[in-house]
Amino acid sequence: MDTNMGKLIKSLRVGKRKTLKQISEKTELSISFLSQVERGKSSITLESLKKISEALDVSPSYFFADAPAQSKTKLRRGSHTSVHNHPSPFIYEDLSGDLENPAMEPILVTLKPHDEKGTPFVHKGQEFVYVLEGVLTLLLGEEEHDLYPGDSIHMDSSTPHNWFNRTREIVRFLCVNSMRTS
């Protein structure tokens, strides 16, 4: 359970003068679940985080930013972060800069072993996924696809989709979401 993420969600929600009921209606997540997340009493899935982000008009990476970006362009050097003791079933690393009105949002996603299959979800824009490590299972509509290192997919995000890790190994992939609709 990540109390910092819950505090960020609540702070942003209150700052935007939104009630739990309003967020619940937009996300189709229960008020009690949202309250538990805000108080750090319940873990959140990437799917739920995307829904909450969309309801609050921010990128999901907003909740993972380590520090405010100092410039409008971000040069990143590779990092070698250990994920073994991270409390969430996923690690979501923002790779973007601080551009105003970005056209896309690149993120590096790490899924821990045996991540459970979530409910498919939809969001605005398009999504590009490129697998770096492990076997990523992609649920796209009614079909499942196993993606291996070097495999990629570019899809319309209005197609119900989700991804998960059924293996005993960590899965890492690059996910780029467009911020605009076509």
C-alpha cells in the first residue's frame, strides 16, 4: 500500500474541488475503494490509476514524479533500480520532460511476477507498447497475446485492453500514450 500516492490523489482531488462521488462516477470505482486508496489502506492497480488520472485531468505519471522537472526538455540516463521490495505490483517510471501540452507520454513499466489479470479498460488517444524484458501478456478486446522482448504493438486506446505478467520473472516494457485523440 502506497500512502504517498493516496495523499497525492487526495491532494489533487481536493485542489480541483472534486468529491469522491464525482471521481467515483467518472471512474466507475467505488467511493469506499477511492477513500481507502487515499488513506493508504488499499493498493491501486495501474488500470485504476489511469482511470483516476483521467478523471482528474492529469497524466498517470503525475503520481510518480520524483521531483518537479527543472527544464522543458529532459535528458535521461539509464538507471538500474531494484524492484524486488517495491510495495506495488508495478513500477511506473515517467520518462517525459515538462513540456506544456505534450503530444505523448513515455513511461517505463515494470511488472512484478504473477501480476493478476485486471479488467480491460479504455482511455483517450493511442498507445504504443515495446517489450524490453520478460513475457508480457496483452489482453486486447477478447484476445490475449504474449509479447516477447522486441515485440511491440500500436493500438487505439479506445479498444478495451490491459496487460499483465503471468511469469515468475519481471516484465519491463516501454509504453507511450498519446495525449491527444485522433
